[in-house]
Amino acid sequence: MSKLDDLLQERYALVKKAQAIQTKVESEKREWTAEERSQYDKIFADIDGMKAKVDEQVADEARGKKLSDALQTMEKPLKKGIIEDIGEDRKLGKHDTKEYRAAFGRYLGGVNAGEVRALQMDLDAAGGYTVVPEQFIAELIKTMDITTFFRSIARVIPVTNAESLGVPALDSDMGDLTWTAELATGAEDSTMDFGKRALHPHPMARYIKVSKKLARTSALGIEALVRDRLAYKCGYVQENAFLNGTGVGQPLGVFTASADGVSTASDVSTGNTATALTADGLIECKYAMRGPYWPRAKWIFHMDAVKNIRKLRGNDGDFLWKAGLASDRGDTLLDLPMLVSELAPHTFTTGLYVGILGAFDYYWIADALSATIEVVTELYALSNQNAYIIRMETDGMPVLGEAFKRVTLA
């Protein structure tokens, strides 16, 4: 067995151990002892910690496969004529050469980057105008997908030749045909209606000042620092907007009720109480969604909601939540994948949202590929500092409301 399989089996064993404690308490029809509660909470803390290790191992294996594939590709002999056809100057783009990336790194090292605060050498922190090299952009997108999951489950569309992305939408379908006579044409349809979904990438920006001496003497590569901090900050802010955004100057979130995205018609509160989720409520939510969406649907909850969901049982007495035992299939709820976000709403009060079930490929993200790093060298020269100003542009919205069902308290 691989290290990943061992981790998954160990995590599954912990889940069964915790469930055994709960089953014992329920079967004896008594209150939990303080020792049982402590033991139960510790087990699930270990389970959550192991999930992070599983995710890291999956990422490590993916990186290893990517390297192996790249080496195999490089070892294949190039057919004579390919280089001749594309020309010597087309072997590598000018932004893809080692020399260019080395020069770009030196450029960033001389004049530097990040979030609005001054960072000095004794504080042990970080951070011209240039278009980011193509390889730098690719690494940025990959890093964001690892640290925040929403972009990886949504549909991401680059907007390269326009200021916005528009797509026609069938807001109302045609009515049913009516039975009629051979020489008659039936009634005219008046229900079919077309609309439009439009996404306008909105700008995001942050800057940070850094001492010139720090940039010059730091053992940490400035390019790596800029990439990592940009990935974290952009990933966090974007994920919050994709979940909770208002749609005004920012993406429209799935937890924001809107006729342009997911309307209140998609709210499901049946079965839940005013302060808690129930097994019946979750079942009602799943079956409120049309079956064709199930193969691509996923749940999103905050950890506070997951903590309660883990204790819920169906009518058969089995737990609704199942721990994932395969690297390509994580934890499930009612046989559908479940994801956890600390940015999901988790206020347990009547009428509020506490989770969502959605086919998230119907959430579209439009990225304008104009990511730039502007390095300001003169403005803070008197304090011997440079500044990195980082900018990106993106937008997002649900394009089909019926593909989402929100878990709502009664």
C-alpha cells in the first residue's frame, strides 16, 4: 500500500472509533460523560489534521507524476524537421528562457512588493513596471487552486480580447406541445424567453513596501515571495466573494440571494429547526435538486456545521457523513462530495443560510489576463524602500440558479 492509502485507512479507523463512542452513548440512552466528550473531540481533531496530510500527499503525488511526465516528454527524441519548421527563434518564447526569468528575478530583487505595511529587515518580512512572464502566471493560478478550492470546482474563463464576458441564457423554456389535429398548428408559445449573463472583471490591488537592503540581501527569492503572498491574498479575497459577494463591484456569491444568480426559490428550510440542521432537512435539500445535477453536485459547509452534521443519522441508523477512503473522492454527505470552507456562513439563526448544494461548474469565473506587478522605486526613496503594487481583475457569478440549493434554517 502507498503512503496515501495508509493515511486514508488510518483516518477511516479514527472515524469508526469516534462513531463507536457515539453509538455506545446513544444505545445506553444516557448523557455523554466529560471523558467521552473530550475523547470524541480529540479524535475528530486528529481526523481533521490527517485530512490536511492526505491533501498534502495527494498534491505531492501529483507533482511527482507531473515531473515524471515532463522527463519522459523531454527524453523523447525530436523528429528532424520540427525545429526547422518553426525556426530557431521559436524554440522558446522570449519570456520562457532561463535568461529572461533570471533577469526578471534580478529586476524584482532590485526594486520590490505586497500589502499596505512597511516591512524592515529586523521585522523579517517582505516585499518599474513589467508584464508578468507567462510561466509566472501559470504558477500563480496553480498555487491559488491548491490553497483555495472554489476556483478548482467552478468554470474559469479567460477574457483576453474584450472588457467583459457575455453569454446568452435560456431564462424560461418553451411550454409543452399540445395535442392537435393534423391540419392545425397548435397554440403559439409565449413562455420561452432568452436573457443574458454578463461578467465584467473587477480590479483587485494591494501593495507593500520593503527595504532595498532586505531585497538585496534576503536569502528568500523575491519572486517566490511575491507569488506566494499574492496567491494567498488573492485566493482568500476571491473565495470570500465567490461565496458571499454582493455582485456590486465584485463577484456575485452563491450565498447571496439574487435574481441574477441564485434566487430565494432555491432556499430549502423544510425539516430544519430555527437553530440547527437536521437529517431530514439535508435530505429535503438534496431531493429539491433535480437528479441530472447530482453527478456533478457538491456540498459546501463551514466547519461549525460539519461538526453537527457528523453526528446526524438517517432513518436506517447509519451516519449521513462518510469519511473518504479514496484519494479521488473525499468526505461525502448523502453520497455527494462535501467541502469545508471557513468563509461559508455559520450563524445558526432562523432564516439564515448554513450550507449549499450546487453543481459548481455553473458558477463562472471570468479572468482578465492583465496581472501586473508595478515596482515603484522613487516614491519611497527617502526611506530607502521600494513598493510592489499588485493588480488582478476577475468576476464571477452563478449562471444557472436551479443548479444550486441553499440549506436554510426554518
